Amino acid sequence: MKRFDINSAVALVREQIADGLRARVVGPNASNRTQQIMDAPGPRWFAEDRPIRLVHGDASMFIGGLRALLLQSLHPLAMAGVANYSDYRQDPWGRLQRTADFLAATTFGPADEAQRVIERIKTVHLKVNGTTRDGRVYSATDPHLLKWVHLAEIDSFLCSYQRFGKLPLDQAGRDAYVLDTAVVARAVGVIDPPETQSELREQLRAYRPELASTPESRDATKYLIFQPPLPAAGRVAYSALVAATIATLPMWTRIPLRLPLLPITERVALRPLGSVITRALRWVTTTPRELTSPPNADQKTT
């Protein structure tokens, strides 16, 4: 009789869960797309030791991504474009998959694949333009709006990584991360993106007078927090993810987003919960193959 191997059984379960998660986040062709990005030969925009690869490859990105969506929704012009052109209600996973593909291609993929994804995004942006309900004109090609989206993303990714990441960065590492992301931002069309954490904070503060609660932002918040496109079994873990995400949001976002501010609860319960859920996601998504894969010797820094 064949002996039961608990380690093999655990590895199989972990691989199955990881495959299911990748199918949600990356798409139904997750394996092929992962090979196109991670395994393809050629120089990369960023070497393996760059902070952007450390941050964007960590499980804390699940919290960072949700935080970025909530923060981005506070700009009325940016949110109008999402509300009028995005099918996030009918195809919420599709939007997530496109964002994940952009981050993966530009952070880890060959330079030519990163550029191809950038050009595809620019083409899509040309079609996103219109007028808000109060008569203001918006366009997804507007460098000012592109910068807001960039700032909200990298602030969220860095904040979540510093709080829940495996190896938090020192000040030099945080500045280097912001500098790395500026390479991608310029490729998309952002003018003068921040290159240090201090510049990131200053530029975020400069946008605050433009931010406001709108019916579109409130609707998006309600959908992301209370009506996720998940079966009942998955909503427990998602609720923990949401609670941890809310605990990372700055105080000034709570009123416009209609979210509670519970400092003691957040410090004592929600932030530790974020650490637990991130460790669980990290365990699931770190497969045996990833643990033993050698570095790609072809990678270079731009």
C-alpha cells in the first residue's frame, strides 16, 4: 500500500488554490500568460534586485490594489471615466486582470512585451473621454489625471508593502521604489512623476483640493466593499482583506468614502488581521516552482 505523503498533499492543495487565484487575477490563460511574462528571454526594464520587483511580487499587492481603487475613486474626473467606460460591474475580474497584466508585464516581463502592453493601454485611453455630470471635460490621456492614477497606485502599493510585506524597505529602498515606478509612469504619459517618497507625498497633497465624494465614487466603494463578485465561500476571506485595506487608508479619505474611522480597532485588530491574510496569500501563491527557480541571467536595468 502506497504511503500517504502529507507534504505532497499540502503542495497539491496549495497549487490548486494558487491556480484558482491566478485564474481570477490573471485570467483563464494564466499559465500561458505567466510563461510569456516571467519565462520569456530578453532584457527587462528592471533587474531582479530592484525594489519594484520586490513590492509588486509580494502578496500585500492584494491589499494595495484594493486601496488604490478606493483612493483613485475620489477624483471626480478619473472616476467619471471609470463609471462611463469601465464595465466593472458586468466584468469586474476583467478589469482586475488587465491591471494585473499591466503591472506584471512592466515589472517582470521582457522590455518588448512591456512596451507592447503600454501601447495597448495608450490606444484604449484615446477612446476614454467625455463630460462629468457637472459639465467638466475629462480625458484618460490627460497627463494630470494619469499622474493622479499613478500616485494613488504607488502610494497604495508602497503603504501596503511597508505594513504587510515580507521585507519592508528602508528609506533608500522606498525612494528607489518610487524612482523605479517613474520609469513606467513616463512610458504611459505621466509628466514629472515623483522620484522619491517625499516627492510622492508632496504631489499627493497637491491633489487633495480636487478630490471629492461623488455618486460614482460612493457607488464604486459600495460595490467593492459590500457587493464583491464572489461566491459566498470566498466572501469571508475577502471581508478580512477589505477590513485590512480600510485600516491602511488615511484619515482624510474616510468621510468622502463613507468609511468609519476606528483607530483602536484598526490598530489592535484590523492591521494584525491584514498581516494574517497576507501571510496566507503569500503561502498560497508561493509555489514550489517559484521557491526553486533560478534567477534570469538575461535581466538588465534600463
